[in-house]
Amino acid sequence: MNFSIEPEFWNDSSINKKHPQYNELKTLMYQMENNIRTHIHQYYIHQNNYPSPEILIGLLNKTPTLNPEVNTLWVTDLFEDFVVHKTKDHMKQSTLDIYRYTKEKWLSFESSTYRRELSDMTEKTLSHFIIFLKDQELQKNTIGKYIKTLKTFLKFTSNNLELKVPKSYKRIKTDKEDKYDFQVLTREEFEKLKKEVFYSRYFKTNEHELTEREILIGRIMVFLCSTGLSYVDFDRLTIHDLFIYRDELNPERKCVNIKMNRQKLNTTEVCIIPIIDITIDLLVDMLGLSYKLYNGDRTHVDFEYKMKVLEDLLNSMKSGKVMTPYQPRIFPKVISQKFNVEIKKLLVKIGIDEPVKVISIVNGKSIVKYAPKGDLISSHTGRRTYITLCLQQGISPHILMKTTGHRKISTLLKYNKETEININDEFFKKINTSGK
């Protein structure tokens, strides 16, 4: 590097910030570190082992000046170091997943424009990135997560790596979702969705022409509403999470359960989620055996026969028989951001579009507007719908908590939405209006 540093400007392991060329030296040291890593990596690729210190020194001496590519502080390279550091800090997997998705979006952004250096990370660049994300129809909260990740990365680069970062990035802000009372599908709306995407007992009753993709998105929503799984848990669900339960006192009685640890809860307690009714038909269909193949055009198949079909199918697949191209997954991979965009369009298309009040806060004032209900639905609506419908139909909160993974009833009840129909039903059942 051709620099000499006086003792008063050197700490035990780094340059003292009082050095007049502190920022320049820190950048050069980081670039030199990248240069060394590049030589080690290239040597390993060609020799299948790592160079000794003597060989490495020889390689570096053959490079009197830093390669311009290595000399550049690329954002993607720095971000990779940031993720490695956070991984060593034992961050939650869900947080690391957000970092990974952010990097994927950033790479896509750069491929549509040009590669960015650290010095490019200004407020203007992040604003262009936000426009890029909006063009992909991502939700405001999702965009906010990506921008928050980049700001955390830039802060880390400035504080931990002590590299010079443009300060204007701190000014960037993202829009927040409009405030509205969270939505659930009513029993009527849930049945309407089932009719559009199922065979089963709804055979030939669908009213709209849907594409295969729309049917898949609808089926995923039905599954979320029927199981209460969060999307992150649904995304990692495989055939190995499905188990056939036999009642020891009644061997003829069989049930199918999902058994899995909820990722965000960071607990070893297993959630047990019963699969009942036509959700069994959905499983059979998604596992590669078309419902029509074992049902023809009948509108009813008895439960025992369904369970036998599903059990045989699971046993075959767990033994190695390949039934679907996405095995061992139960559903094909659909990333949550795309699902959230597509489910909105689907629900509006099939008529779940009742106007819902939306309140926006602009300059401290509440602005009321209305939006189709379908536009306010997301993957999380499935979990809320599941809890609401289970409570409405009399499932004990203590039992329900064993399926959702909640530890407190108060937390569980935050997901419950008392609908207008449910409120009226309860009053008509309980209030005596006869005057007696």
C-alpha cells in the first residue's frame, strides 16, 4: 500500500481516527483485503487447495497495483460481507431470509440499470430502487422491509467497516400501508372461493373461467384459511410434515395432521393441525392424484375412502415414488410477494369486492376512502380467517392455540374478527325479546 503510519496514529489493531487520511486508508485496507480474498479464491479454483503464506505473498507481489475491479467497493460485495457477519450473530432465519430477498431484488435492479459502488448509495439511488420495486406491484410494507434492510446495511458499513458512506441515504422514507380494520373471509366468501378452485363436492359449480395459475393461487388461500399456517411455515411445508393418526381405542378411526414447529416462535413445541373435510381432497389433488380420477363426477366420497387414498399416496411418496415435479413440497413454490399481488386480483375477479373503509393519515389528518375488499387481502388473511372461523364454530381457544402455536389467549384473540353477521347471530340467540 506504500503507506507508513506514525505510532501515535495506530491502535492495537487499527488506524486511529485522528489520522488526517483516516477514511482513505480504511478504504484502501478494505480493498487490499478484497484483493487478497480474490487471489486465494482463484488459487483454490485452479489448485484445489489454499496457498501457503509464502505463495500468497508471491502472488500479491506480482500485482503491483490493485486490479480496478478489486479496487472498487461494490455494493453487492459489501452486502455479502454484511450478511455473513449477521449470520455469525445468530440472527433469526426469517430476518436472514429478508436479507436474501433484498439482495435478489437489488441484483435485479442493478441488472436493469448498472452496478453500484458504495459511493452511489445516496438518497437518489434508493428512491430509484423504490420506484423499481413499486413497478413490480409489491406491497408498501414489503418495500419498506427492503429499504430498511439497505439502511441497516449502510449503517453497518459505516460503523463496523468504517467506510465512507453518503449520509443522504438516511433521509429516504417509505410509504406505509393505509390503516384499515384487518380483513377476514366470511364463511360465505370462503365457500365462494372454494367453489371456484375445487372439484370435490363443488364439481362443475364454478362460475368464472380461471387460469391454472389462478386456481393454484386460490387453492393456496383455501389451504391457509383451513390450516392457519403463516406463509413462512406454509412455504417450508413438505409431505414429511403430514402424519396419519390412529385412535388406539378405535383403530378404524384415522385422521391426518400437520405437525411442525412454527419458525417465528423459536420454540420446540410442535403445532398439531387437523386436516378435515374437503381439504383432504385438496391434499390428494396437490400430491398428484386428480380428484376426478378417484371420484369421477360424483359429488360425495365417504371419509374412510378419502383417508385410505391419502394414506396410500403418502406412504408411496415417503418411500420415494415421485408423483409431482415439486415433491417433497405439497404446493409448487410461490413467493409471498407474488402471492399477495395475485390473490387480490383473483378475489376481485370472483366477486369478493365489497367496499371496505380505508383511513389514510396525511399531514396529521384522517382521509377516508373505500377500496374493494379483495384489494386488502394478503397471505396473512388466511391465518386470521382460520382463527376467526374456528372460534365462531365453537373451537376452544385452548385447543386452537395448540394448532396456531400461540402461547397466550390474548395474542390469539387479536387475530379474531367479529363480523357483523356473527354479532347479530349472537344477539338473536342470547337476548330475550319475548318479554317473558
